[in-house]
Amino acid sequence: MTQDNFAPISGASGTAPKRAVLSYLKWAIIVTVLGLILGAVLGWQTTGTLGGMLSILFIVAVLAVLEISLSFDNAIVNANKLKDMRPEWQRRFLTWGILIAVFGMRIVFPLLIVVIAAGIGPWQALVLAASQPEEYARIMHEAHLPIAAFGGTFLMMVGLSFFFDQEKDVHWVGWVERNMAKYASIRGIEIAVVLLIVLSFSHLLEGADRATFFSAAIWGLMTFLLVEVLGGLLDSTQETLHGAAKGGLGAFLYLEVLDASFSFDGVIGAFALSQNLFVIAIGLGIGAMYVRSMTIMLVENSTLSEYRFLEHGAFYAIVALSVVMFVQALVHIPEVITGLGGATLIGISLWSSILWNRKEALQDIDAVAMP
């Protein structure tokens, strides 16, 4: 990577001019080319036919697009947190963070699921993924219930914490958000709401599934609270050391856990398209690079401040995704629908922001024209 990829994100200071969109996508495009080459090689080695190779390439491309559509709201939330982080932690998140996202969540995480679920060692899990992909995929699908409960609870806490905020003064869906901000003074209200939803869904399950769902959901809630507490302690310590009230290790930790939560459903759902762990890792890894590029672009161009409702759309998409993950404990919902739903909410919020900007511009013109 060139030095500019390690430079602080200029959006935090607002001093650098905007770059062309393609300049942000440079490394994502490079990774795409390398990923497609690896996919072609893997396809040829596993099938030995041109048709098989092209089929693998198509699956890689679909997985990349699916990851981008599912994670666009993740990029917006990352940008919101990242713009307030100190430059060195921005660099660490955009370098170490992407390595954790690609290799940790797309390769290590699926292996750990099989290690825990099947009671085998990491090497045996890797051998199983390579030699018996059908069995590996079966174990992954059987682990979907606790993963959906854990990830759904964590993401719902993330989404509701944005709306239950007394200091929030910009509202998109006014009648909903104003009331949520109004009742934010009640301590722990978002926790109570999440617990009620978790209890409601758990009662729709039976036997061992009910206990598994509820236990995993409680761990998701505890993880969110622990990350919040630990993040606050770490950042307050660094604030004392550095004399700056900006995010550091605590914010980095929060973003990594958030990235992981967004990845849960996508990783599990990817096995519906392919049972090959390595094909899935390539496709989702390409998508993760585009999410990183979008995050940088959003921060540098101050997009969140320019389009005032864009962030709201992302958090509505997060809440919707968390509900979908809960529903998937009962019935299967295609990942395409999940991705399109989130993208639609973000698109509507973007269009609402554009309309609001036009309205404000016309009012400014009218104000200047008035005698």
C-alpha cells in the first residue's frame, strides 16, 4: 500500500480536497482481481472443467455483491465512529481491522464454529472444510440459531442506542424518533425493549431451541454492555494520557465487535451459495474491501453531515437486520432480501436528505431575494 493509505482520514479535519471515487476503490479493485484469479484457480483445481471454473467465479462475484449490500449500513456506522477517532487509531482500524475482518471473520470464525460444534481441533476442522464440504456446511447451518440470537441482540442494541438518545436533535421519521429521544431519559429502556423482544421470540421456539436462543441472546446483550464499559474505560485512560477526547482503543474494539456482528449472518448465509470455505472467504473478502473503501470515502467527504438522514437510514437498517436475524431462528429468509431491505432503507434516507437539502437551498434563495 502507498503512504496515502496510511494517512489520517482527512474528513476528521476537513482540510483535504475531495478525491475521485475511483481513487478510493483502488485497493478494492486490486483485491477483486486477485480474488477472481484465486477463484479461477480454485475452480479449475476442484472441477477440472471450464464450466466449473466459471461457476466458481460467478459464486465469488455474487458473494462479493451480497457482502457489499449487507454491509453498506456497516460502512456508514463505521464512518460515524471513525471520524472521531485519533489519526493513529484510524490507520490501525483501516489496516489491522480489515485483516481481522477478512481473515478473522471469513476464515477463522467459521472454523471456530465447527471446532466448538463438532468438538474437533482447528486442523481437523480445516481438513473437514477441504475434504468434506457438505458435512462442514451442515455443521455451520446447525449453529445458525445461537449465532442469529447473539448477533441479532447485539445489533439491536446498537440500533436502539442511536435512537434512544436525549441529545439527538435531528429526526428523520419524526413521530417515532422524537418519542424515542423523549423516553431516553429512562435508564436502561433500550435494554428492556431488547429483552422483551428476545423473550417474545424465545417463546415461539420449543424445547432445547428456546434455551439455546435465550442464552445466546443474553450473551449478545452482555457482550454489547461489556464492550461499552471496556471501551469507555480504555478511552478515558487514553484521554488522560493524550489529553484528547477522541476515540482510541475503546472505539477500535467497539468497531471490531460491530464488524463481527454484521458478518455473522452473511457468513452463515454464504453456505447457501457454496459449501467451499475458501470460495466463501474469497467472495466475502472482496466485499469487505469495498466496505472499507466506502468507509474512507464517507469520512473524507463528510457525507454523513452533507446528507443528514443517511445515518438514520443505516441505523434503521441495523434494527431491521437484527429483527430478520431473530425471524431466521423460526423461518429461512433469503440473504438477498435482507441485503435489498437494508439498501432500500439507506436509499430512501439518502433521497430524503437530498430533498431536504434542496428545500433548504430554496429557502436560502428566497431569504436573500426578500427585500
